[in-house]
Amino acid sequence: MIVGRKSEGGKGWQAVVESEGEERERRIAAMVAGMSLHDKVREMAGTTNLLKQAVMLIRYNRFPFLAGGNRRLGIPPLRFTDGPRGVALGRSTCFPVSMARGATFDRDLEERIGEAMGIEARAQGSDFFGGVCVNLPRHPGWGRAQETFGEDPCLLGEMGASMVRGLQRHVMACVKHYACNSIEESRFFVDVRIDERTLREVYLPHFKRCVDEGAAGVMSAYNKVSGWYCAQNRHLLRDILKGDWGFAGLVMSDFLWGTRSTVYAALGGLDIEMPLRRYFGRRLERAVRKGTVPEKVVDEAVTRILRTKARFAKRGGVYPRDMIACKEHVDLAFESACRCMVLLKNEAGTLPLRRDELKRLVVIGKLADRGNIGDKGSSRVRPPYVVTPLQGIRARAGSVEVDHVDGEDPSLAADAVSDADAAVVVVGFTARDEGESIPYMKAGGDREDLGLRDSDIALIKAVAAATDRCIVVLVAGSAVLTADWRDEVPAILVAWYPGMEGGNGLAAVLFGDENPCGKLPVVFPESNGQLPFFDKKASSVEYGYYHGYRLFDKEGEEPAFPFGYGLHYTEYQYSNLRVSAREMGADGSITVKADISNRGDMAGCEIVQLYVGYPASGIDRPLKELKGFDCVRVEPGETRTVSFELAARDLAYYDVSAGAWRVEAAEYDIFIGSSSRLSDLRLEGTFRVR
């Protein structure tokens, strides 16, 4: 991946690359000791030339962003590019957004997607990929919720770790945005106030899971946490990340406004300022010479940077450009588009659509004929093509006549479906409604109201009144309110922002060529009032212990659709719960098994979810928490056994007074089922930790 130049210095770097373990550390220490202060500081900031920086003001991610590098010593720069739905360089494969992929609950699929992105990044000259976004959306209206995998720390951690594994066969993975980043429009200045237990148990476990998986880098967030900007937050960076977790990789800032000081950032634990040398250039050299930043702090940062470069230097080989958006990756984009669809409602066998029973199908809505793949900020991917819902439906319709109405006039749309066999109404959002908020551009941002536009609701109601087979397809990056129109339609399908093959994936599910398998990675509430207070312009906000399905459980509220929910074209039966032991020690583990049977006539994937409850806890804890999940394919008439390993340490809470994790000696509940709703938790059991 990273190749040194052929010089005396280059030979020194090559010796670092070829060594391992203690010998590599010794050689890195010797190299750092021999570098000038200027050379060391240069490693700690972006080094992309000004011309390319200027070009990227107009076309962001036109080139990889460089950081560090030393020709004389043969040390290569880092070559960074963005994600997470694909590589932001060139004409890359665009996969469904992360929220959509979170709906698959499929670690293997995510690992394969990560590997495809790693290959395409390498083929376009990058070796450091910032696509592992595991921020937890405290409120589903966060504009960049689409970039993360869902609301639950367990789901976020496992999917993020899967992406890290896939990526790091080819490139270095950067996990972002550390931490508590889930308000978009005030991200540059908001101060997130949070207690230590909430921070440790709710907002950080998924980052730790990615670090434990071996992630090369971590990107700090823009916001403050408890009064300190994240890039200079000593508690986050030094105490927790580099201290408690033993992270040996590098920490880089988010871009431009991600770094706010020289001294505080260096002392706080930031290793690289991106993408320019504002604070970690001459200012840092002066700070070292004045003694306000000890040189050993710079040495530590450079050691981490060189260690990370050396660790990944031998990975990969030649990556020809024809690997970009190749057939294998396009097929993977189609597979993921199919798998991410979540069927929320399906009355009277409305879906799947049977071609031999249809003569005329009307597809309605402006979004039906638009290549709508999500945010156009730093995560933007420019694929070679995008299949729209209308194109996908027409391509799979066979002899069925497919007409399109833009839906601007609901009465005309109703007239168009009066003699049709079925109608598909595509409504939702675009990058203008939600996504990264960029100063002075009227696009993106947060959704304080999760409801559809009044015009969309009027369109749905008009079409539903004209046909008894109205299917609503929701295009969005997160939760959508459905209460105003849900009871008037027989079928609802969430398509998210499904990527370049989204139209084909949607059509495959609508026509029954694929069984919908996705489950909601976020709660869909009944109303905005069921959610935590959300002010997208807040200068200060308190993040509490409860959000998502945990908050609904705590308050006794019933959502429209719960976390983990999704229907299929077949029926699964749960049976035969087995627990390997009814008791374990504080350092022990148990195995939990259950049988899943497909009682229908169509193969599919069921997402089996394991929750643990704390009925005997002496402290405030959630009613239940997701502690495991498995995506299992079951053929018609087949029974599969699903197995979970549950360790006592997975049940720990953070004892603030002791500054340590504690496992309570108590009885615990086990729930296994198809969503977080109690009625969907088919199997129950108990065990004890002694």
C-alpha cells in the first residue's frame, strides 16, 4: 500500500516496514529521534498542495487528501478519502447509505461491502478511508443519520467492526466522528453535556468495538463534549481512547473547523490536523520551542503516525482502475439494495405484485424518476449511473404496462390509477431536506419534524382513495412519521437511499423476486413528541441516558414501528430456547441457542435478535438491551439453529464512583425474537450471574 522511495532515508523506512513487533517499535523510535522538529511537525498535518485544495473547494474529494510524508526519509504521505456509501473519488460504486445497510443486520454483507470500498479506494490512489461512521443518532432527525448504521450501540459496533475488517484488507480505516456528534446544523459549536455513565455505556461502546477490531485511525468530531472541543478533549482522546482502550493508532481532526488550537489540541491528544497546517504547522513548532508543548508530545504523535503507516504498508498489490464499479461490486450493490428494504405493512396480500395478475401498474411521484442516492456533502459518491425506481420497475415488469405520473396534482394522479391494477407511490426526501449542513448552502441539515410534506400526504390519500392496492415507498435516511396516512394504505415499504442499484433492488422486492429481509435500525415513532427534545441550532444540549427503543420502553410509549421490526413474504417460527448454564461467574459466559423455522413457501433471511433485561438490578437500567443478532437464511420448510455467546462482561455497567466497569451479581432475563417489541420477543428465559 505505502511504498518508500529508494534513498538512504527510504531504505530506513523500508527497514521499518519490513520489521515487526518490538524491532519495528525500536526502528520507529530511532527514526523519530533522528528527525528535525520541522520534519516531525510536517507529519502532523495535511500536505495537499494549494492548487488541489482550491480545486476541491468546487469539487470536494476530487483528489485524495494528503497528510505528512517526507521524500528525503522515504516516508509516504497518508492519502485520505471519504465515505461511507462508497468511495468519494471518481466514479465509484454507490452502495445504499449506512442506515440502509444497518437494516440488513448482516455482518458478512457489510464486510464484503467494506472490502469492495477498500479495493476501489486503492484503485484511485487512496490508502486511508474515512467511511466508518458510527455516531449514535440520539434523535432520528439528525441530518447525517443516513451515514450511520442505526440507534443501538451493539448494532453500530458490530456493523462498524465488520466494515473495518473488510476495508483493512486493502486500506486503513478511519472511524468517525468521535464523539457525541448527532446534531448537524450546530455541529461546529454545540456543547454536548453528558454524564460519565451515559458517555461510557451509550455513546462510546461502538467506537471501542471498532478500535478493538484494529481500526487504524479515529477522526475527532467538531462539537464540544462537556466544554471541550473533541479535537482537544483530553478525557476523550488521552484518558479513554489512548488510555483505557489502549488505542495504538492515530487521531486526526475533522476538516477545517475540526481543530481550534495548537497547545490544547497537541496536549489533548490530537495527532494530525486536516486538511491544512493552521495550528499544527509553524504554530506548533513555535509552541515546542517556547516549551508550551513538550517535544515528547510531538514525538508520541509522530510515532503513532509512522506505526500506523508501517503496519499497513505491505497490504495489497496492483489495483487496476477497472476494479472500480466492476461487475462484482455492482452485483454487491444490487444485493445490498434488495436486502435493506424494510416492509412495514402488507395487508391482504398486496405484495408481492404478481406479473401474471397485473395488466397496468402506475408509478407515482417525482422521486420515482429521480436518481436519489442521499446526501451531497462530504459523503457524496458519483457512480457511473443510478437506476431510479421507475427504471427498475419497468425493467422487471415483463408484459405489465407501467405508466408514470409525477403527482404534482393529486386529483390527476387519482384519475390515472382509477383503471389500474395497482399503484406505487414513491415519496420522501432528498439531499435538500437532510444531510451534511454546509455553511452558505441551502441544503442538507436536520429534520426536526419527521413527517412527510403536506403535498406528499395529500398525494398518498388521493391515490389510496382511488385504488385498494396502493403501495407507499418511503425514501429517507432515517425515521419517517406515518400516522397521518398509514391506515389508508395496505402496504408500506422503506427503501431508504438505496444506492446506484436501488431501483432494481426495489423492483425485485415489489415483484417478489426477492424476499424483503430488512429490519428497522431506528424506531419509527408515532409522533415527534415521543422523541427527545431536539433543537438543531442548540449551542448547548444535554444527552441523557435514554433514547430510541430504550426511551420508549422507559416511558411506556408505543411507537408506530419498533426497532428491529420488519415483515417478510414468508412466516418464521421461533422455538426451543436453550441456555447452556443457568448460572455463571463474573468472568464467565453462556451460550444461548434457538431454532428458527420457515413455515412459508419462499426462502428468506430472518434477523434474530437477542435482548437482555435487568429485573433485579440495583441501579437504573433499560428494560432490555440488544446484546446480539444474527441474519440467518432459512429455506422453505427448513429449521436452522441460531447460537449466541453471551459473556458476563457484556452485562456490565459503568460505576462512576469507582471509575470501573461492574457486573452485578443478579438474575437476568433473556429475550429472543424478531423486534424489540415485547409481543415480538417469542422466547424468554433467565440466568444468574453469581
